[in-house]
Amino acid sequence: MSQADWANKDFYQVLGVAKDADASAIKKAYRKLAREHHPDSKPGDAAAEARFKEIAEAYDVVGDEKKREEYDQMRAMFAGGSFPGGFSGGGGFPGGFPGGFQAGGQAGGFDLSDLLGGFFGGGGGGAAPRGQRQRRAVPGDDLETTASIGFDDAVNGTTISLRVSADAACETCGGTGGKPGTKPHVCPTCDGAGMVMTSTGGGFAMNETCPQCHGRQYVYDEACPTCHGSGRGRSSRTIQARIPAGVKDGQRIRLKGKGAPSTSGGPAGDLFVTVRVAAHQVFGRKGDNLTVVAPVRFDELVLGAEIRVPTLGGAPVTLRIPPGTPNGRVLRVRGRGAAKRDGSHGDLLVTVEVQVPTDPDEATRAAVAAYRDAADGADPRASLFEKSS
């Protein structure tokens, strides 16, 4: 559709709103009209379908803040009949542009595509002659993969190799989908736009990639014998991926530009890596902190003690247990946990746990019996009954 066609359309009138209507009023009007004329509610009614497309087209423009601003500027310029550089003509241009002037050309040295290029897809692409349309650069697909790493690597960070297989431009046709040596022509389904508008139900419509040209804007009468017109081949490559320190199990990392290459000269997609972290035999993880359970004797908790506990990848640390420490108490060793994003580290959380002898010798039995006698029959569970009654 040329810029003249757009200029001659009053999208505000199509939606039944004033030109100064706010976004809320425009949306409300669109929803009401879309429900009223939706093809699903009037199956087989060609007029309703055409009206629905007209409504969706209008909302696609004036319902978008940037497109609406450009559309208003274009309408004001056309209605005024005056162009920079001295070009002038009748307002509205019901029969097209005066003097045979074609949209996308120049008027008195002024290139309309400079003003309208953004509205029509850049560079006046919407109004250029069919043989001069620029090919739409479609980004490559995003890819997903899973990487398994060790506990130590998750805490300290690591670089891993990933084998990635993805669609790529067909080597025979270079991604065009056409037989080498044949010439393309503008896709008749999307008229070279690369996108088509489809109904999603519920009074809404959306733009989707054209099913015939797959967004390439062109089609060939003879398909490529290798890819059969898809423009896609298959590529495999090995990439080096940096896994940051402190990554957690199940965390999803985005590697920008490491996804599938574009088949039409656009940027590559992204690669999303879900990290699986193996369990450690000694250490656990709680956020940015590492955890460890330290077995202790009963006397060490009662009388107090100094114990040595391991750290992940570092020298052991000496930890002081205060006298009378209860079983299960968590003691903190600062700065010996996992790395954080700001470069600092979490802590090491040490849980002290009494280790009960499973087969005590005579000396141990005698010592425990002496402790029982010294306790003089005190019942540690007495408070349970006092509080429960």
C-alpha cells in the first residue's frame, strides 16, 4: 500500500473517535467494533470480515503512539497541500498525487521517505517500486540447551564448551529459498511486507510472519533443490560459554548472539543455557551461603571447644564453640561462601551436630552413667507438660 493510500484513509473515522481522542478511548472503541464485526461471530459474512480487517488496520496505526504521531504528521502535510521546497497540490489527494507525483519520490527536492520512512518500514520501503523493495532482515531463532557443571564450578565460575546445532542459511541458495539463477518476485500473500495480519479471537488481531515467504518478502517460482524453498540448512558449532561464579542450580543464563544465525542477513538469536549443578558430598548451598554439618561430641558442646572445619577450595578454619552450645546451633564463618555479583562472598554456615556413639566401650558407658547421676534425675521434658497443660 502506497503512502497516498494511507493518506486518503481516515483511521479515526474508521474507529468512530475524534482526532484528539486519548489512547483509552481509542482502545475502547476498537474493542467494541472488533467484537461487533469479528469473523468468528459472523461466519461466512465477507463484509464483516472486510470491516474487521479495516478496524484492525486502523487500530494498528492510531493505537500505537509512535505510528499515530507519524500518521498525524503525514495527514496534516497532505491536507495542507504544501510541501517543503515549494511543492504544493490539492488537499487530500483523492485521485493520487498531483501531476503524477508518486509517493516515495521527491517534491521540490524534498524526499517524502525521509519523513514517512519510519512509518512504512524504513527507507520508504512501503512505497518503493516492487523491484526495489529491501529484503527484511529476520533475526535468527533463540536456542535452548542444558549444561551440567560441578558444585565447585558453580561457586567459583567456569568456562565450558557447548555443542550447538541450529538452522542456518542454506548453503546452496544462501537463504533465499530459490533455485540459484532464478529471479524473485514480490510475495503475493503479504505484498512484500513479510508480515500478515491475522485474527486471534476475542476481537483482537496481530501481525505474524507471512506463511508463504516466511518473512523474506520475496518468493521464487522454482524452489531451491537443496532446502526445497525453506532457505534453511543445518549447522553445528562449538562455542565457549562463561558460567559466572555463584550460579545456582536451575538458573537460566542468556548468551546474546550465540543462538541460530539469521537466514536473511539479520542478527543471530540468543542462546539460553539452563545450568544443572551437581550435589557435593560435604557442602550444601543456601542462597549465596554454603552450608556444612560438623559432627561434635557431647562434651564439646557442654564445655566448649575449638574445632576445625573444611572450606570449599580453601584452607580449613578454626571455629570456637562456646560452652553450653545447644545441638543444632548454626555458627557463621564470614566470607567463605559462594561468590556474589558484586564480587563479595557469602558465608559458610556450620551446623554443629552431636555424634552419638553407636557402640560405646566400658569407659564411655561409665562416664555417661556418672553424668546421669550428676544430673540428679532432672527431667529435660518437664517444661513440655507445663506448657501443654
